[in-house]
Amino acid sequence: MLTQGFRELGAMLPEATKQTDYRDEKLPVWACIALIAAELREEKKGASLALRLGQQKEQTGKPLMSELRFQQLLSCRTPEEFIQRLRRALALADKKDISVELLASVISLWWQEHRGRLSAKPTHRLGFVLANDYFAATSRYSHGSD
């Protein structure tokens, strides 16, 4: 949040976002999005992080991110832990083939839930959104022998 680039980003946002209450709530979210999005090297429109993490690693029959690590990503309790696990997840995905827009959406949803604002619809909650994509990807190559 203390970099020149982040300050310039804030200056480009609409006037409505510059109200103190709005900014106090959204500033950490924007900072997290900027930090994580800066790690991405190649974007792929429409490709979610969880879908990418569930893809098969070099014909091994295993996903890029293990199920245990994926569960740890879903259960992050602090912003620091969430950022650390997201950075590791991006590294496992070679920092490519993920949509920046969908990545920002996941980060924003995590912050919303971190602040205690769970969606009334379970299918709109972080755990479901990520698990649905992750296991959809793993089902493409996994077999009934698991």
C-alpha cells in the first residue's frame, strides 16, 4: 500500500471510492489484489485459479496443488496466511493461465467472508466456488481407483 504504483492506482479510482469509510474497508482488499495480480505472468481469460490448481501435473495423475494444500488455502484465517498461500498456489501454477478478473473476485470474496459476511447462498461462498472448480478439473483425469 506504500508504493507509488498503488498510490497511482488509488488516484485513478472513481470519486465515490474516495470516501473514508469506503476506502478503509476496501484498501486492504485492493492491496491484496494488486500484490497477488502482480505475481501473475500470463493471463488466460475465464480460467479460475482453482481450475488451474486442479489440473494434472505432467501426466502423474495428481493435481498441481495437492488436496491437503488446497484445503489449507480454503481454511486461511488471516490476511497474511491467505496471501502466503495464494503466492504458493500461483507458483505451483507457474504463475500463468489464470484470469486476473476471477483471481480478484476470489480475493474479494475471501475478504468479505473474513469480515463475517457470508453469502446466504452456499453456492456463492468461497469454499464452494473454489472446490467446485478444483474438483471439476481433477475429475477430468482421475479414475475411480482413488
